Amino acid sequence: MKILRNPTLRTLLADSWTIFWGDWLDLRVRIPQVAASGLVSPLIYILAFGLGLGSSLDRVAPPPVGDSYLEFILPGMVALSSMVISFGGTTFSICGERLFTKNFEEMLLFPIHPLAMHLGKMLAGIVRGLLTAGSVILVAILFTRDVWSFLNPLFLLLLILNCSVFAGLGVIVGLNVKSLESVGLFNNFLIVPMSFLGATFFDPSTLPMLLKGIVYLLPLTYTTVGLRAAAYQPGQFPWYSIPVLLVVAIALSINGAYQFARQQD
């Protein structure tokens, strides 16, 4: 309570909410579209890998977590969808304001702390990611026996942190790209490889040490491993995932505030 009474922090939170609310007014009329936009890839992966390839893998060897390979990849699909939409939605939103509607300059003139600008945009990205992840969770529940496995505090906390990381990254990319083609490059060389290397389809503990080190450099890996444990093995939850994602989100916020302070659109 004492922290919230701090005038500086209270002003920062109020300004962040103001920036977020501007995005929310635009976002709320497109909630069904946003919630469904990230469902296509996860559904394809569920059908192709979970139900198709997974049925063959289950006959050869049981998955390390879950009762089937389909259950094994479902938490990864939630992490994947939240990453793609948090990053992509935030990046394209800022790019649209900077490069097309040209109203981004007006926001830079607001008497608002740069960190509040970053946090406000990041909050909007988090909401986008949670909306889509919620849709994937509803699909995932259809394929699991325990409805509550995807609706526990640890699962939701990691999901929010994952959205924070990639929404924060989306803010930074959105502030720096010069065209929509540049966004495609970031998506192709960063998001797409991470989708397959972030432990969504495999258990990283089975990899050789060198490859394991590379995989654990990716923030999505910590989310996927943590979500999988939170859903099926809460007693073996990797608690290191929370501080790792939190530190990455804070580092991106600091960098984002710096970018906003120097932005000259």
C-alpha cells in the first residue's frame, strides 16, 4: 500500500493505463477477430502432429509428460499462440501508427514518462496474447481429461509473463522497423524458428548439451516447459522459469523506455 501511495509510481501507473486504454478502445471492437487470429497454426499443429503423427509416436514410446503426444504438445500450443499474437499484434499496431496513420508523433508529445508509454503498449499486447491463448486453452481442454489442468495459478502466471516478454519485444521491434517488410524479416528469422525450437514439440532434456544450451537461450522454452509442468506435473514445476521470464520482461521494458525516450518519428 505504501508503494501505491508514491506519487511517481501512481502517476506512472495512471499514464500506462491511459496509453493502454487508447489501444483497448480499438481492440475491443475486434475481440472475436483477435481471439481467433492465433488459432489457425495451433489447430493445424494439433491435427497434424498431435492427432496424426502423435498416434504413431504413442505406439512406439510414451511421451515424457502427459498421457499422449497430443497432451504433451498442447501446453506448447498455448505458449506458441500467445507468443505469436503478443509479438505480431503489438508490432503491427505500432507500425500502423508510425508508418500509416501518422498519429504516433502525437503520442510522443504527451507529457508521459517513456516507461509508461512502453508499459501501456505492452499491456495491450498482453491482452491480445491472452485472448488468443484463451481460445487455444478452450480447444486444449477438449482433448484433456482434467479440465482444471490448464486453469491453475502457475499456468496463468507463466502465460502472462510469456505475453509480457513478447509484447515487450514487439514494442521494440515496432519502434525500429522502417517498413512492414522488415516486420516479416523479424517474424521469419526470430518468431518462426522459436516456434519450433522452443520445446513446443519435444522435450529439451533429451537433447545433447550443446543443443540444449541453444534451446534454453530462447524465452519460449521456459514458458513451454513451465506450462507443461504446471498442467501435468505441478510437483515438478521448474521454478526458475518465473524469474527468467520476469528478468527478460524487465530488461525489455527498460530498453523499450529508452527507445521511446529517443524516438523521433
